[in-house]
Amino acid sequence: MVVWEARWQSALDHLCGRVRTIHDRVGEAWPYHCSPGERQWDTTGDGDWCGGHWVECLRIVGELTGDSALLEEALRRTERLRPYLERDDMFRGHRFYYSAARQYAWTGQERYRTLALAAAYAVRSMAMPGSGIMPIGTQVQVRSTNLSGRDKACIDNVHPNLILDWWAYARTGDETFVAGARRHLDATIDDFVLADGSTIEFADYDTVSGRKVHHFTLLGAHDDSCWSRGQAWAIAGYLRAYEALNDARYLATGKKLLNYWVGHCDETLVPPYDFKDPQLADNPGAVPVDTSAAAVVVEQLARLALKRDLGPPATDALNYLVPMIDGLLTHLTPRRVGDLGEPGILLNGCFNYPKRYATHSELIWGTAYLLFALYYLKTGRIVE
């Protein structure tokens, strides 16, 4: 059991205020990232891969502040995402879990349950026939990258591809969701998780036989490196699987991945963008950190902290929750007394270092995951 810390309240208040500020600046667009010192956000017209995250940010702030206008906007934006149900994209899991599924839990309106279930079945149908591995999809959408295909999978897939499996199984009892998720989780342990607890990022597959052809990186330093946001998705994905299934193997995998993380970070537990970038050996300061990666892990640890029936084996992982939150808050403005900048900015997110794209920026999903975590801990509940 993690006790709410008084020092976190100001961070939550600042994040809520920041969501309002971002909302006022982007209007009907969807926020994506913002460079240090800039007021203007880079936006998208459709939310890209993280539109659902923005919907849930608006819902949470609307709930906590009693702002009905934000709650109504969250509903409208959920409807704006509806046309992307048929996009062959792994991120439909995130897009519709954080929007439709959560809106159904909040409002009880059946159309959002139907939309979330439709997305769950659509994502589940993407599995490669030979291996059950979940691919990235032929229309996967992430600005700054253009990789796609039903023969390609990434370490991320244990989170966005499976998040609706757990939600849909809990509401339908359809074993298809659990069986499919297990196939992907087990294959990912074999094909992506290394003996030392690090992970590779991408792999191509022979979709008929299910054989992994080769591995490579897109956002990491080199093909055998360990991109930290991918590691974060893997930690969160396996701990989420343990939360859903109480399967000791998935907890052991999540803890193994988390232990690698802790062993390769400083005391803040905010990681370099890549744990195996060669520059770290000689000049660690030359390598950017990624606060958004840490926020992904914190959100899942906060989820676990609310569960009452997980048992003692999860305690080791939960021991990192408080130091990880406090480490992230060293990157949240104001960073010290007397700072005159805008409050609630989560600094030092690294989107795509190989392309030098938003490498020291405020990233909307980093803000979202830290907000989600503090919301869970403050309210003692997860709306789903």
C-alpha cells in the first residue's frame, strides 16, 4: 500500500493547470510536443498515436476540478477518434482504451463500450498467424517514423496491443483475449527479452512459420541497443499482464526488466534515452534522458499499488514507485523555489534521438502518464 504524499499534491495541481494551459493553446488540435522555452505546441489533426491520452487528460482534469466543459470535450474528442477504428494500427489499443473504454466507465454510455469492444476485437485480429505475435500494422501512425507492416513487431506491443485485451476479457469473458495475449507475451519473452534483462526494439518475422528473421532498432542507438521507452513499455506490459492474470512468470519478467532499468539509472531512476548508447561510457551528459519513459513505468506501478489481491511477490517492484515519482518530479516545473517559468511542464522527454526530433521536449504522453499515476494514487481508483 502506497500512502499519498503531501508533496505530490502540488505536482498534481501543477499538472492539472498545465493541461488547461495546453488546452487553451492548441484549441481543436491535438497536442504532441513542445520545445523548451516555447509556448507554441507542435500539434496533429487526429491525435496521432496518443490522441486517447489527451482525451483522458481532459477527463481527469475535468473530474478533479469540476469543469464540465472539459468533460464534454473529452466526449467529443472520443467521437472524433471513431473514424480511426479501422486503421490497421497497433496504437488502436491506446487510442480507444484511454478514450472509449474510460469514457464508458465514466459515463455508462453503451456506445463507448461498443466502440472499445470493436477496437479490442479489431486489434486482436491483427495477430500473425504463425506465431501469434502482434504486429505494428500497415497503417501504424507515429510522426517522425514511417515503418509499417504486418510482418514487423516491436517490444512496445506488449502494452498498446494488449491493453484492450485485459479490458475486454474482464467485460466479456471471451477467452480469445487471454489466449491471444499469452501467445504474444510468451513469444516476446523468447524473441525480445535478453538474458541480462534488457530488450531489443524491433524484429521482422516470417508470418507463416512464425520465425523471427532478424532484429533492428528504429529509435535506439544501434541494432543491439536497449531503447529505454521500449524497455518501459515492456515493464508496464508484463506488470499489467500480472495484474490481469496473477501469472508469476509475467511478474518475474516485469521485475527482471525493471531490475535492469534500476541498475542502469542514477538515483532519480529517469533513464537515458538508450541504455546502451556508446556515448554513455565516456560522456553520459551527451546523451539525453527520457522522462516520458519513466512516466510509463510509474503509471503501471501506481496501478499495482491500488490492487489489494496481488500478494507479496509484487512488493519488490512497488518499492520503486515512490523514488521514481520523486525522480520525475525533479524534472517538473517549477524545479526550485523562485522559478518564474510556467508550472507543470515535464521537461526532458526524448521522442526520437536518431532523427534529432524533440529530444529535450515536453511530450504529451509523458505529461499524461505522470498525471494518470498521481490521479490513481490521489483518488484510490482507476476509472475503467
